[in-house]
Amino acid sequence: MEEGRPIFLQIAELLENSILDGALPEESQVPSTNELAAFHRINPATAAKGVNKLVDDGTLYKKRGIGMFVSPGARAKLRGRRRDEFARQYVRPLLVEARKLGIDPAELKNMIDGWEES
């Protein structure tokens, strides 16, 4: 777990990452809060708070008496939200700085393509 970020958010992000990378497919059961708590050595209430965050945003749903499951469409929804966050956090500031430096879009694309080849 990372210092400085609430643990429940880190648990939610770990589950989201597992959904995005296909380790937790849609309609699959996610680890219980007790399993998460034991594995990460955290309080079960903290694990539950992370799981409930994903229930609240529709990424997971509860089957009473059975457990939590990945919602249909969760992967696409997460991918869309993460792309928006990526654009806001990385792409927009990159474009602002490029404009300040007089870097046109074609030159910026060439710079990015050059990094991909490295």
C-alpha cells in the first residue's frame, strides 16, 4: 500500500485495475472484504469501504448471501473514465506546455513517436 493515499481508495483502484486487465472479468466474483483485508493486512471495514465505493459507482454489484460481482459493462465504463482522467491529468498539461514552447502538434507527435521507438 502507498503512503499518503487512503487505503480504501487503493483497494478500489486495485480491483479496478484487475477489471481493466481482465483478471476480473464481468460477472466474476471479486474477493470478499475479509480476503482483501487478510491479504493486504488491513482492517476489514477499510476493505469494505473500498468495495462499497465500487458498488456505489456501479462497477460491482452484490448478490445477497453470495458476494460481490463485476457489473456488466464495468470494463468499458472504467476504461472511459480512466481515459478522461488521463486526458485531464497528462494530455492537457502537455499541450499547454507545448504551446508555451512553440511546439506544434506535428512536432509533438514526432516527439511521442520517437519515445515509442526507444
